[in-house]
Amino acid sequence: MSAPRCVAKGQDLIAQRIRQIAEENDVTLVENKPLAQELYKRVEIGDEVPEDLFTAVAEVLAFVYRLKRKEAVNV
């Protein structure tokens, strides 16, 4: 299994637009500003997440998967 990849990035208005598009497409949003800032500095669109950030990204993904599982049970 490959590492997660950056599919979009931005600051200010671009970040707001990314969030808007995510919401319009029912993409779960999780805010982790320190992680987002580190990814923004170090990763270009299309790049894999750096290995030293795997744990932080995995924690966010696990949280999202738990939310989605809970939503599926409550439907």
C-alpha cells in the first residue's frame, strides 16, 4: 500500500475554496492546523506524505474512518 498523496493545497482564499469543494462533495473535513501547516511547507501536489508525518496523518484518517463507520450505523 502506498503512502497518502497530497491532492490539493492552498492558503487563505484557495484553502477556503478547497474546503467549499470538499463540503459540496460530502468529504469529511478534519482540522489539524499544525499538521496542515507542516504538509503545506513540505509537500507539493502529487507528492506522498513524508514518512515522519505518517503517524499524524494516520491518526486523522483513523478518526475519519471511525466517523464514517458511526454514520453508517446511524443511517
